[in-house]
Amino acid sequence: MKIIRNVQLELARFRLRVLVASVVVLLCFGLLAARLFYLQVLRHDDLRAQAENNRTAVVPIVPNRGLILDRNGIVLATNYSAYTLELTPAKVPDLTQTIDELAQILEITPRDRRRFKKLREEGKSFESIPLRSRLTDEEVARFAAQRYRFPGVDIKARLFRNYPYGELASHVIGYIGRINVAEKEKLEESDDAANYRGTEYIGKLGVEQSFEAQLHGVTGIDAMETSAGGRATRRLSSQSSTPGQTVKLSIDIKLQQLIEDMFGERRGALVALDPKTGEVLAFVSKPTFDPNLFVEGIDHESWQGLNESIDKPLLNRALRGTYPPGSTYKPFMALAALTTGKRTASMQINDPGFYMFGGHRFGSPENERGGIMDMHRAIVESSNVYFYSLANELGVEAMHDFMKPLGFGQLTGIDIQGEVRGVLPNQAWKRNYFKRPEQQRWYAGETISLGIGQGYNSFTMLQLAQATAILANNGIKHAPQLVLATQDASAQVSVPVVPQPAENLGFKPEHLDTIRRAMVGVTQDGTSRRVFAGAGYLSGGKTGTAQAVSLGRNEKYNAARMEERQRDHALYIAFAPAEDPKMAIAVIVENAGFGSVSAAPMARRAFDYWLLGQYPSDEDLALVRKGLASAPVGQPRVAANVPWPRVAQATPAAPAVSAPAAVAGVASAPVLAPR
């Protein structure tokens, strides 16, 4: 059978197939050309940058944190460098097994494990978390020899903060700690985000927190060339970090230690100011804590011990503790009487030992002598009746309006964070504070106790010290100042911190003289005369006792029958020398009874140190700690000759970190020596 082929039709089909194939090929080449144009021309810069990033790594250079010094240049906070063993959880297959195997090479304590667990819970899986710090050179070498067994485990060189004197002045200095999630989010939203690249620590309290911007410094950058495995091979470029500034405080750390030493195991606070400038000379809160515990991340047991302690060592009592001022309020009440014209200094009030108001008997301590009182005698002998009646005459609103400019119940403006206002009561305050209508009403009887510093009055020792300094400084008010100057680490140029403008409260000089003479009378003829017997200067002061718990209407105070924490607080305010005051003090010793027994002796020895350069004898210090002192006993020592420091330094013997060791394969990421 003969097959007839249509040659023309087949040729047409062939040509069609060739055409379609040609179009497809051309289209493919067109797509390749378009893609090539897109990659080589349109995305040239972007892809080149990515390639460069694959070849290089930008490593932040964390700056040295600035030092903190006292007014005489003694270093209170410094840095040291050390090796740390760190794990990146995302790169470690089995954390528990890895840590157990590491423990066979290096010492890893249960405390290390607990801290690592806590930091892991707070951080992210891709972040490097320290397991051990302060490794010795021998430990580094042992790990380096077996590093291949531990993916995701590195040794890095880091800077650590150190507080050489441990618990001394810890509430003032503060501490640094690892940046938590909330702080990290806040930093990422701020303009400082880039400056905190590579930084894992931030100021948490005190000067460390309040002057974080000055202390932190400026982060630098190293551009490193890396291998295909991500190992650093050489440095391409570098921008050095700028160390943080040195911060110089106004406190005298030797005076601070003397006062903390005098408190012993007792609780309380003392603030000493220069009335002419507002400089804080001592800022004591007892008990204290060791800030070194927080540097590497505090373990659970230590945190629990501090946080749950009945003594509340983490509470800055000088800044945040509020107390009734007791009789230390009376000189300010007397000044209010003179300023408002309610009373003159010579006006006399009979003190029969009690004051009746609204059918209620307001009593006085049994040791008060009573009798006819003018203003001078009422302050010297601390007559309650005189000031009960004065409070009734003034009224709560007039008292509030007079005390407010003196700083009571107000923020003083001190240059660290965390200050509380306390309570300077009036009718508006009570309406806002209480919820029930019957509680919001102000009763006339509530005004009476305010006159002797009781009732709703509740102030900080910082506020009381500032008010005392105003009395001593002729009515001129300075904001308390803790930081005197900052100093650039490279230029070594000290820049004074400009204080806030002083304010003249406009008191009449003769009124201030009346109050100051009466306070001098307290130290010469009154409740603190025994404490200041034989002092080489004149001082003015006022003792005070403040209730820690309320007593029943017919119940009498008996310290011997009360638990220690229910006993009255002891207070004292003072300034010296009387003719030209150089120091103003407010001190409280919690649950210690009478101010003349427990608080005034501490003020006397602080004045002796500051004005005379004297340091108490060991025998005298022992009596002060027990609340058994009056005038100093034993031979006082020359303060300059007393060995310093009187506490063991806590500086760790950490190995220095060198750049060659870090770069030569100890760490997986580019790690350079701290700068």
C-alpha cells in the first residue's frame, strides 16, 4: 500500500515547531538577561553590601565604664577584666549534658548553675549567657584543648564592675546588673540603642543608675574579616570606644564609714549636708548590702535573703524611708509662729503636763518639767503642751503652707532617682488619700498632734536635713547635691556639675536667730547637753522621739515591755559650728528610744570628725553602737592617722585579658581585649 505524504504540510509544521522553540529560547535568554540586569545593575549596591557583610563582621567595642570617686578622690567603683565561660542555648544540643561535661573540666558550682538558669529565663536563646566568670589562665587552657567537643560554648573576655569597699555607701553608689527585657525594649526605642550594642550591663540604683549616660561611655566598632566558618582572620578597620566619664561625689567616704560603723547592727539613716552649698557629706542608710553580689547576676538564695529580710537592707532609708519627725519638728513650728505673727518669742504658755482639747487629754512625757514656757524654754525643754496649743492656733492649712517651702513632704531635687515625697498633711491631702467620706473629713483634734511632729506627718531624713540646713544657712535653700563633677577619661578635664539655683525663703534674720539660739540651748542646757559636754565648738540641735506604733488612750509607753520593733524611733537634728555652720545633720535610729541617747551621740562624733579631725576611740565606738554613749570617752584619734580602709577591699584577683589570647582561637566570635 502506497502512503502519500503531504510534504508541504509537514514542512509547515516543522517550521512552526522551530519558530515556537526559537521563541521559547529567546524568551529564556530574555529572562536571563533581565535577571542579570536586575542583579548586576538594579541591585548592585545592595548585593555588594551583602557580600561585604558575608566577608566581614562588625564587632562592637564595649567602652570601659567610668569610675566613681568620693570628694577626696578615693575610688568607690572601678572595673576589672576577666575570662568568662559562656553558652549560647540555641547552639547547644543538650544544655544539661553539656554543663555536666564542662564540670568535668572546670569547676562549676551549684550557684553557677542557678545563676545561669535565672539568666537564661530572662534572656533569649540566641544570646550568649555566662556560666562561669573569672577563669584563670590554666582553666582557659584546659577548655581550649577540648573546645571542639562543645559547640555553642565559648570563652570571652569581659569587663566586670567592682566595688572595692563592699557594703560601704552601697545605697549611694548603687550597682550595675544585666539588662533585663524591659530595659532592653526601652533602649531599643531610644536614641541610645546603637550605643548599647554589645553591652549587657546597666546601672540599676544610686549614682550608677542616675548617671548612667555619663558612666557608660561611647561604644566603638571593629570591622573584622572573617573566614567561611565565621572565624575572625584580620581587622579591617577600627573606631575606638570612648571610656565613660569619671564621676566625683560630694560624700567623704571616711566620714561615711565612721557613721555606718556607729550604727552597728541597728537600723536607721543619717544625712549630713553642707548648709552653704547643699553638698551631701554623708548619706547613710543601715543596714546596707554588698553591690558586688549583683554584678554577675545575683543568685536566688542571696536575692531571697536580701529581699525577704525583716531589716529591709535594700531600702534606702535616707531617700525613701519616711518617719514622723517627732520633737525635731518643734523648731520649725516655732519659726512658723514667729513668721505668721501667732506668737512672739517672749509670749508665755503654762505647761501643766497635759493639754485638753475636745474632751481629749494630750499628754507629755513624764520626764518633762512643765511650768511657764516661753519659746526658748519650750524648745530647750521640748514642751509638748506649748506646741500642742500652737498647732491649734495655727491650724492645719497654715502649718502646711509654711512647711512646704522648707521641703517637708516635697521632693528635694537631689541628683539621684527614687526619692519619695512623704506626707505633709492638710485637708486636701486627706480627701485624696482616703476613700470613705467619713475618713476624708479633717477633725480639729487631728491638728493637735501635728504640732509635735506626730499624726500624719511623715518625712525622709533627707527632707529633715535640708530643712535643718535652711535654718543654719539664714533661710537660704539649696537642693542637695551628690555629684560634684565629671571628668573625661581622655582629656582629664574636670567639669563641675552646676548646682541648682539657691532660693531665699525670706525669713527675718531675728526670727532665725531666735530659733538657732534655742537650739544651741538644747546642747548647752537641754536634752543633749551631756552628749556635747566638752565639745570644742558650739552646736545647735534638737532631740526627737517618734512613735513606731500607736498606743491606746490610757496606755503608757514602756519600752521594757515592748518588742524591739515596736519601740519609739530616736531622732536628732543639728548644725555646727553655731556661729558659722559647716554641717547640718538629721539622723534617725529605728526603735532606739530617746534621741539624746541613741541619735545625738552619732551627730557629736560626726561633727568632731568634720570640724576637729578627730576619730573616736574603739571604746567609744563600742558604746555608741550599743546606744550607751554620751560625751566621747577614751582618747580620740587623729582622723588622718586612722588606718584606711577599715574594711577589707573586695577587689578580685582576676587575670588580665590580652588580645592575642582572645583572637587566637579561644572564642568563636571575634573577641578583643577590653578597652
